[in-house]
Amino acid sequence: MQAKAIGRPPKFSTSDRFRVKADLPAPADFRERVGTIVVQGPSKGEYTVRLDDDLSTVTYLQSNWLELIEDLSR
């Protein structure tokens, strides 16, 4: 018998495009920046991300700071 997963499913998936929310609680340095989810983690509710305006920097952001950018080409 397979065990059921506990808790909510992840809010984002690897390679999802996002924008950091313009309001609190997102840190001012990241507000309205756009990027890509690299991987879920390092901890629950965090994502490793790469920001479009600085591809050399990989950082961690909390999921409640992010909003999904829908693919308008579909």
C-alpha cells in the first residue's frame, strides 16, 4: 500500500516563470523582478530561482513572494 503525501502540493514546478510580487512581504531588492524556478527547496516553501536580470546569481525566495507568469503564447 502506497503512503499518501501530507500537506499541500508545491505551488510551482521547475522551469515555471514567475514575477516577485510588488508589495510586502517581498524584500524591496526583489520586488517586480522576473525569473525562472530552478528547483524546489532548500526548505519547504522556498524555491531556488534564477533572475532574468542577473543570470549569474541563483538565490532562494519564499513561495508567498512569487506569482506565476502565465504563458500567453498558448
